[in-house]
Amino acid sequence: MFDTKRFYDAARADLDAFAVSRKRDVARGAETSELAGLLVQKYGYGLAKAVRLASELADQPAPDLIADVDRAVADIDPNWRANQVRRFESRPASVSSTKND
């Protein structure tokens, strides 16, 4: 039988490891906190969807990973909600690869 809790725990550990690597990149100046937060959010929402789909296929209740994702994003980018609104309001949204001095 599929163990939803074990799968959730593995996904959560993977999310945490990914968030730690992004924080490390922010600390060394390789990424902005805004970019790192966005990467963690997109990655985490994908993991959350995988957990939900696997739980549905196993006919088991789906644990909610979204709150964990949002906490991890906020830990990296405290202004993530405002940054998300700005991104949504800009059309088309893009990523700038210019050097920040």
C-alpha cells in the first residue's frame, strides 16, 4: 500500500534541501532573494501537486504541502507576496540577467 505520509515527508525534505541551496546562493550573492524565493515557490508547488496527485491515486487524504512551501519562500524572500503581485502586474513577466552592481 502507498504510504502518503512517507511520500509527504520525502517531498518536504526535498523542499527543505532545495530551499537551503537557494539560501546559500543568496548568501554568496549568486541570486537575489526574489529570484531564489520564486524558484523555491515554483519547485515547491510542483512537489505539492505531486503529493496531491499521488494521494488521490491511492485514495488517501492529501497532506497540504502548500503552507510549507509558503513558509520556505517567506524565509528566503520576506517580501514575496508583494514581489508576486509586481510580477503578475508586469506583462509580460520576465527575468533580467543583467549584472547588479
